[in-house]
Amino acid sequence: MTDASERLAAVQAGLYRACRDAGRSDRPLLVAVSKTFAAEDIRPLIAAGQRHFGENRVQEAQGKWPALIAETAADSGGIVLHLVGQLQSNKAAEAVALFDVIHSVDRPSLVTALAKAQTALSKRPACYLQVNIGDEAQKGGCALADLPALLTQAREATLDITGLMCVPPADLEPAPYFALLAEHARRLGLPGLSMGMSSDHQTAALLGATVVRVGSALFGSRG
Ligand SMILES: *Cc1c(COP(=O)(O)O)cnc(C)c1O
């Protein structure tokens, strides 16, 4: 087995255990976050069967994914590309063109830009509303208080909003934040929960994550 397939199997096994412990019969979708890693680091994971990948910058993704998508197309099942990082409104069209799922919809101006882009490109990516769950000054994400209005606007703009996404504050116990996000998704009737990274994806799975975004546990340290 290659390193990549061993790491993939270990992460999947951890998710399986967490779901079993939580009495869940389903498992979260694993998105492999490949930001900063080159095509040659990504290919072994594709070879091991991984199909969902995440990037946090549009420009970086444009540099490496079109070729990887093209060379994987003949294989069983194509690549599904997720944007997990903050998105500037002036990059909305490029993001809609390349990504299948956008996890970082967090403000009215971005909703407007994405709506325009999806009409122009006749493409409708699945979207998550990113919530600034720890109410941190520097962080992207919509304030909890603004979430219902953002959801209403996004639906009126015909964005395909499937759930909520968060990145809890670093160095704090993430479980209460995951539980809070899950509670808000439940109240809003949104089925998707994008939460959990390398250090806390099992906790997120226990608390109902439907998507986990895992980078370093699959690719190694970003240095
Ligand atoms: C980088 C990143 C991840 C993955 O982080 P790891 O700690 O390497 O697993 C997940 N989500 C977002 C939004 C990220 O920027």
C-alpha cells in the first residue's frame, strides 16, 4: 500500500468508528483538502479512489485541477471539486466555472455575485453558508444573527444552499461549536453540515457532520 492509501484508510476508519459510536448508520463525505500540495502529491490519493477534493484559493486550483480532472475523467467517477476558502466577489465567476461545491458563502454581496455567475455560466454549484461560529473578528463567515436573512436572500437568488459550514476557533474545544452549528442547521431545515478538519473530524462526525474537510491527515504537514 502507498502512504496515501494508508492515510486514506486510516481517516475513513476513524470516521467509521465515530459514526458507529454515535449510532449513525451513514458516514460523512470525506473531502481531501489539497491546498499547497502539487499534482504529484494528489495523484496517489486519486489512484487510491478519493474523488472529492478541496482547495481554498481559486487561482491555485485553476493552476492544478483542470489537468488532474482531465486525466481522471476516463476513470470510474469524475473529480468533485470543493472550494473551502474565502471567496472574493470578483472571483465568483471563476469559482462557479471550476468548482462543484462552494463552502464559503458568507455575505450578501457574494450571494449576488454567485447568482449572476451561475446564470451566466448555466451552472449551479451546491453551496454552504459559512458561519463565523466563534464570533471571531478576523474570520470569514456570517454572524449567527445574520444567518436567516442570508439564507432567504440566497434562496431568492436561486443558489442551491445545502447546509452550513464552520471553522471553530483554533485552540478551543471544538465540540460545543459543532453542536451549535448542527442546532442552527436543524432549525433552518438545512441537511448539510460541513465541519471537521484533520484534528477534529471524528468529533465532527460524532456531532452529525455530513462533510468533513481533511488536509494534513491525508497529505502530511503543510510545513
Ligand atoms: C486547510 C483547511 C482545511 C483542512 O485543514 P487540515 O487541518 O489540514 O485538515 C479544512 N477546511 C478549511 C476551510 C481549510 O482552510
